[in-house]
Amino acid sequence: MRLEYFQLIDRILDISIEERTIRTEATVPTESTIFEGHFPGFPLMPGALLIETMAQTSGWLVIALLRFERMPFLMGATDVKFRRFVKPGEKLAADASLVHEGSGYAVTSARIKADGLVVCDAEIKFRTVAFPNAEFRAHMEAAARLLEFPHAVALP
């Protein structure tokens, strides 16, 4: 996790086009300025960043399913449930599955686990649009390579 850049997943473990699923992993940093205020003496990963982790995991699934032809932009999260605290240094496993894709929208069901226990889950909603420009698309392709985007899901 690189919180300072809002890169909240470290690696894509698997994407299945057929099953419309993805699995990712991330390790919460042991030290970060976010923990100074959240909370002094009891550092916790903010819920908003857990939602963002589920959104990034889901977003990579949508990009894969759309074969890098469109970009998903977060529209919202519903049915969000936080089930336990996440502390610095914890290893997170996120997964998502596609619920709907069409007419420029995508919806996923996502969750995060730590030590085999569910931390949080939500339904994540996206608007899918053409990449806004070549520079942005190139950035996303480079990010995919850094996250070890599976070779079975071809990059352009």
C-alpha cells in the first residue's frame, strides 16, 4: 500500500474473465501520517480507505472485463458494512465479483478479509467511459504492470 499516492492494493493475484472475479492483496503500512489523527494511541485504517481498497480491486476487474477499452470511475458504495478494525501492518485480501455491466455502468460485490475474517464488504458502483486521454491510459497500463496484472488478461 502506498497511502500517500492512494495506491491501496499491492498486487493483483488473479482475475477470472469467465467467473467475472478478481483477488488482490495489500499490506497496511506500519507507519503513516493518516494514523496520527486516526486515532492517537489507537491507530486504525480509516473506513474511507477500506472502501477505496474495495473500489480499486473492483475497478481493476471492470477494466479487465472491458479489455482496457473503457475506464471505470467510482460513483458510489452501498450496503457498506465494517465488521472489525484494521490495524497497521495487517495483510489484507480483497476480492470482488461483477454483479452488472452495461449501458455505461458496472456494479460489483466486494469484500476485504484479514486473517481469514471479513473486515468489510460493499456493493461498488461505477460509470464506465472512454479513457479521457492517452496520458491517462498510459498511466493505467503502467499501473497494471506494477500490480502484476495477469498476462492471461492481455494489455493493449
